[in-house]
Amino acid sequence: MAVSIYEAKTHFSQLIAQVEATGEEVVIRRHNVPVAKLVPFRPVVADRVLGGWEGQVAIHDDFDELPSAMVDAFAGNGP
């Protein structure tokens, strides 16, 4: 969609609502020449870096072993 600067000023709130609802970009023109674009905000999400905690976290050898009281609780045999 394209609008003139005058239309953009006059209907700015409606244009923002339309962009927000549809995700459609609005091109703003001066004398029929594109000068700006109203686009939906899309936050930049940084890529995850694997191994960022390497050397800072230790997993103990008994990590997978549950205490007997916890095994009983999961089995419904707890207090």
C-alpha cells in the first residue's frame, strides 16, 4: 500500500493499526516518489550459541540417580 505524506499525517493512527493488524508495509510518498516506509516491528532475536556454559558447569556422575525417597514419591508411595 502507498500513501502520500498528507494522507500519512492525517491517518497516522489508522495506518499504524493496519500495519499492526495485517503486517502489510505502507510506503509513504512525496510527489509520487517513495521517501519512507512504515513497517511492523519485528524484534531481532540473537542466534543461540551452543557451548556457552562449557567449562562453567559440571554434571556429577550421580546426576541420573534419584534418591529412594523421591522414587517412592513419584510412585505414589510417599507420605
